[in-house]
Amino acid sequence: MASKCKRSGKKTGKRISKENRKNLRLWAEGAREDVLRPHIEAYADALERGWRAERDYLQQVCNEFHARIPWRLADHEEPALPLAAYDPLVAIPAEDLTEEEEAEERARVQLLNARIHRWFKYRVRRLRKGFHSKLDPLNDPWSVLLSQLSGLKNPPKARQAYQQFMKEAYTSDILPVVTERWADETSAGSNVQMKKEPNINFKNAIARELFASLPDSEREDGKRAKEQAAAAKAAYEAGMKAGPSKTPEDRSACIKSVGEFLGPILKGIHERTGLHCTMIMGGPIPHYNGELGTVYASCGRNRATGGDAHFPDWAGARWNLVSDLMKEYLVTAFSPQERAEAALPEDPLANAKYTLARDSGSESDSESDSDHSDSDSNADSDDTNPAPRKKQKTAEKGAAVRRGKKKAVASAGDVEGGEEGRAAGRKGKKRAVAPAGDGEGGEDDDEGGEEDNEGGRRAGRMTTRAGRRAGRRTRKTS
């Protein structure tokens, strides 16, 4: 008896023709795919550099597609071969279309652009290489660890209603009451007299009391707290699932925090292996206009006489030989175009005559030591961090609050005075606009106008703040 055998493998047979298919699967098969497929890797790179780069590159691909594939062709029809050559610098001649045909063309082009976008997205997901955990990024320890380098932090829990009220209105509504009651407590000779300032429990109790006294129409702080917590959680989850960003802004932030990130890791390696660790990285530095630079991190100190130094510090000037050799290698690894693309976007106010003051430490790379002072990290930079700001004394802060309370006793007419002050400031602005040909007289008018302008702004701010405080006090007492 003939033995029966099961057929194995994929089904074989003739593929259904395009016009007889019931879905759009493989809609680009044929000449359309020949146009799109060469752009997959470049599109994937643009996608990782941010949505602007993705949008610009996708627009270029769509322009080429519509220039080589006529929009009138049905999905199952193939264009005439060979396809016309495409030059992005040559404009496509416009067709003489009726209004109905123009509307039809717009609808068809939009439909095809959306298909092209989805076609690339699907293939880029399959193309991406590297380590991909099967776990959810939110539950993957490796992803959570690397997210710290990008500055992502676990979203905070939703505040209670009185805590949200305390966050939003502490300076204006709660601090004056805290200061007044704390002064009464200390003057009465209670057991809190020795403390310099009120503790958190004292502040929380007053915040709860003030919040409970508010009318129901003004007690929506709990709702806002939940909305803010939900927004923070959504932003965190989106950042975790988006994967690493290649934008110059995000990479610059990662480079600046790499020392703090690597410190505990190198320290753990040193403690478990007993080996000294030195890690050197290099490439285009975004906040240095894409110039090639090196960053190093080191863990472990020597025991030489007068030593107690990391390897790069012990090497001294000889460490420059290592970094210079690294930079020679980097020249062969990054093209001039890649360095230019890695630079931060040019600040539109960089060459302005008058600019806002910037924090001197916003673009600096600092040395950092671990808790046990056995690790160090640094970048090739001469920038320094700004000196830490000193905290204001409690007595000065209390005096400022008391002065503010005296000014707060104002009527609604003070707000009108603020409008008059702003009007004076506007007049000063008008006077300050003097023609360049006025010479010395024009400069005198300019200075006078600036004085009037500043005086008007100061008066407007002061009286407006007083009016707002009076309004809040009236609302509480009513």
C-alpha cells in the first residue's frame, strides 16, 4: 500500500495579480518599490535624528516618487519602463488641469504620501539593528538605566489637593501667614523658639487650614494635580518607548551627564574586579559646534608618594598623547558633513546687538567625583561652573514679607495706577526712538526715554502686585 506523506513547507502557487487583490498589501510591488527601497536606510537615520529631519527627508522621497510615477496610474498599473531620471534641482513642469482634476490630484497625492510614510515606518522597524529587549521598556532594567543618561526620571506621584495649592500659591497666600504665626510662636517663648525657621509640618498644617477655608469653586487643585501627574507619566512613557534620540540637543545633554552616569558603574566594576578603570569616548561635540573632542571617566587612585590620583591626573601632560591619538582616529571616523550635522542649531540671537544674559555654566563640562572620591570624569573643555548661590537669610526674607504685607493693603484704584505707570513707560519708549541723524540730542532723548520707561514699568509692576494681593485678601475674607 502506498504510504501517504504530508506535504510540508509553504504553499506554492501563482501569486494573485494586483487588480484582483482584496487589500493593499504589497501595493508598492514593482517599479514603485524600486523607487522607494534605496531610501530605507537614509530614512531610518533621519527618523532617529528627530521629526524635523524625518519630515524633510520624507518630503524629498515623495517628490521623487511623484516625479517618476504618474499620479493618474491605478494601484495595479505599472509605469512605462525605464523610469524617467530624477533631478531634485529641476522643477517638475506643472500640468494644465481643471479645478476638478486639481482636486483629484491633491487627494491622490495625499493618499500616496500617507502610504509611503507607512511603508517606510514598517520596514524601518524591521531594519533596526542592535540590542532590543523583549521586555516592555518600562519594565526593562537596562532601558531604565540608560534612560538616566537621557535625563528621563520616574514621574512623580500626584500631589494631594492641599499640596498642589501649597505649590502654586505658597509665596502669595501661605508664606505671609506662616511668617506671622511663626513670629507669634517665637515671641511667646514656646518650645520652637530655638529653631531658625518653621519646619515642614508647621507649613503643612497652615496650608491645610487655608485650603479648607477656600470655597468649593476655588478648590480644584486636586484635579490639576492629577492632570499634571498624568501628563508627566505620559511624557515619561513616550520617552521610554521612543528609543534613543539622535538630535544634537539630546546628544549634547547626554554628553554633559555622562560623567555622573558612568561614575557608579565604573565604581562597581572597580569594587568587584579590583581593577582600575579608565574609559575614553570621542566624537563630534554638539555644544562645541560639532568639533571633535574627547571625554574620559576614570576610577581608582594610586598610592605613590604625594599621589592619590587617577590615571589621567597621574599621567599629567602625557595624557594629551592619549587624547591626541584618539582625535587622530576620530578624524577617520567622522566626515565633515557628519560633524556639521552634529552641531547644535545656530542661535538666531547669537549676533544680535542686545541679548539676554545666559547662565555661564549652561554649556560646561565639569569634573565629578563619587562619594568615596575614587572616580573622576572630565571633558576637553576650559569652561568652569558658576559659583553656587548663597541662600537668603530667614530674617531678611521675613522682613521682605512684612514689607509686602504693608503694601498689600491697597484698593482696586491702585491697579489703575499700574496702568498709568505702564502708559508712562510707553511714552518713554516712544521718546526713546530717535532718528540716527539727531546726533547728541537724539542720544539725550534716548536716555531720558529709557529712564521714563523703566520708571513706568517699575511703578506698574509694584502697584499691580499690590492690587492682586488686595484682591486675594478680599476673596478670603468674603
